[in-house]
Amino acid sequence: MAAFWNNLDLGSLNPFGKAEGYVAVDIGSSSVKMIEAAIEKDGYRLVSVGVLPLPPTAIQNNMVADKDAVVKAIQSLLQNNGVKATRAIAAVPGRVAIIKKIQLPAQGEEELAANVEFKASEVIPEALENVNLDYQVLDYLENGAKMDVLLVAVKKDILNSYTQVIRDAGLTPAIMDVDYFAMENMYEVSYGATSEGVVALLDIGARYTSINVLKQGVSAFTGDLPVGGEAFTEALVQALQVSPEQAEAFKVTGKLEAKKNGDLEKLLKPTVDHLAAEVARTLSLYRAMADEEAIHRIYLTGGAAKTTGLSKALADRLGVSVELAEPLRGFTLSKHLDREYLAESALALAVGAGLSIRRLGDK
Ligand SMILES: Nc1ncnc2c1ncn2[C@@H]1O[C@H](COP(=O)(O)OP(=O)(O)OP(=O)(O)O)[C@@H](O)[C@H]1O
Ligand SMILES: [Mg+2]
């Protein structure tokens, strides 16, 4: 399992401890992704997968704004795929999580539980009554005299906006994670055996690009940029004076309505270059922090990872090799699953894949 991850403290959610199944629900700004995976003796198996679009108004300012639309999408995904699982594993976007690493004298679990709030109040720039707080011991240092502890806080109103739609859809929000950690988990499952050195994971979604630098598979730096697939579509709308639907279709298929003409790569280039420059700028903050360690590979995920010209622009700008990740390669596939559909949607399923194998008590 990943070196750290978080169960944002939701209290005891399944007091009877029935062995109900788990289903991962990744609520993105353009769609909801659902993944059900089984953990078997010899590895992970994908049981069901589905994606349904959300209206652009469903998620606003990193919160669920149109509850009904999201609840409906989750319910349809469960129904369409015959999902029996009742426990949901979900995530909040990393950009709403306040993540801090602190060092404490080594102490036992109970002592830490008693002390952690006080320590958190010193480093978390929010009143603690307004956040859900979680923590995890990362490492012991100085021959066990000290420990590194990761603190994660998420504002209650944001977290609740996600847990509420999960409840309204008939599921129990059993595990709430942060999408960075889900990405780290995805990497471990997909590339764990070969993971070495420093790699950066870039998840390019509809509205955001999230950046996660992993050192030996463990997150060492995270960041976010407010640029994603919508910005590419918008650029085409502006340049060609077409509708958002036409622009989206052109972006994804490369085909434009008969009367219009355009070189997709050229039209996208300014926005692509802007994103590449912003990624370079963000990664230079990491390099300044840990100067000896160069990033040796970048893995792209997210629906917009395939944007024409993007991999190349990133590789040119950063001087490292850039690859589309294979978020599902660590899973065997149940017989009934549509291979072609999975291949087509795999990049957008990266967060969901990482979430799908979380279980309570993993920590
Ligand atoms: N083949 C493709 N080429 C380029 N872009 C694509 C392609 N397929 C999908 N996209 C874009 O991917 C985006 C959706 O990606 P994804 O599902 O990862 O986002 P999200 O999780 O909903 O958003 P976010 O994580 O930002 O909240 C959309 O903007 C869509 O236009
Ligand atoms: Mg996303």
C-alpha cells in the first residue's frame, strides 16, 4: 500500500462491520467515474467500471454545487453496472486539502492522538473546528527518537459537500481520501515493481492539472494548476468561432465540421505551451527544494492527457521523457468488461483506480 493516505475522520461508519463491498467514486468536474475492484490473493481485479458526464454547473469552486446532478450520476452508475457494494471510497481534490509534514518526538499511538490537535493548531491555517483532520506517521528518524507525521485537513463544508451526495446516492462514505494520494496508490499498483528515482505524475482533468512528484514512489511535492481540458476547448471556441460542442468534438476526434478548417495542433499550441510553461515553473519549485534529485520521467493521466501536442510540448520544455500512464495495468479484468471501452477511458480512471483498492484499516 502507499506510504501514506488518509481516512479523513468520519467517525465510525459501519458499526456492525458487515462485509459489504466497496466502490470507488471519483467526482470530477466533468464526470463521475465509478470503479469496483476486488482484492484477491494474487492481486487486484476490476469488477465494474463506468463514467457518466456531469453538467458544467455540478462542481463549482471545488465543491459539489448541483447535488441532484451528482447524486443522479452516481445512482445511474451503480444501477447500470449492477453494483451491490454499499461502501464508497471517494476523494476530495488535493487543492482543497491542507497538507503539512511535522516532526515530533517519537510517541505511542494514544499519546500522539492526544497531542496531534494541539500541534495541528500551530500549523494548519484554519480554525480546527472548521476542518476534518487526519494524520499518519510517515517515518521514524534519528534512531527512532523522532517521527515525521503527515497532517491533512479539509474544510468541513467542502468535505461534506462530497460525502452528502454519496449518502444521498444510497452509499456509505467509508473512506475519504485526497486525490494526490489516490494517484500515488495508482502509481504503486501500476508501476510499483519498477518504481525508482523521481517521477512526476500529471493528472490533466477538465479544469485542473494536478502535479505529484514521487520519490521512490512516495509523494515529495504536490501542486495544482487551474488549466485542463476546458481551457483547450475554450481556445478552439475562440479561434474558430464554433460552439463548445463542436470545439470539444474537434479536440477529441480531430474532425471539424465540413465548412470549417483548422490545424488542431497549431490552434491548441498557445494553450498547450502555456500549460507546459506553468508545469515547468511548478516543478522548478520542487527542484529548488530538493536540488540533487532530477525528475527522470513524467506520467500523464486524466482525460485531457491525450490533447494533441501536449506530451511533446511537455517533453520539449522539461527535457524529460513524457509518457501516457496505464492506470489499469495492475488489474486483471473481469470477463464481462469491455476491453475497448477500458482502453479508451483508462487515463480518466487514474484517480478511481487508485481509490478502488483502498480498504478501511489499510492505514
Ligand atoms: N481524446 C481526448 N483528447 C483531448 N482531451 C480529451 C480527450 N478525451 C477527453 N478529453 C478531455 O478530458 C477532460 C476530462 O478529463 P477528466 O475526466 O480527467 O476530468 P475531471 O476529472 O472531470 O476534471 P477535474 O479532475 O479537473 O475536476 C475534458 O475536458 C475532455 O474534453
Ligand atoms: Mg479528475
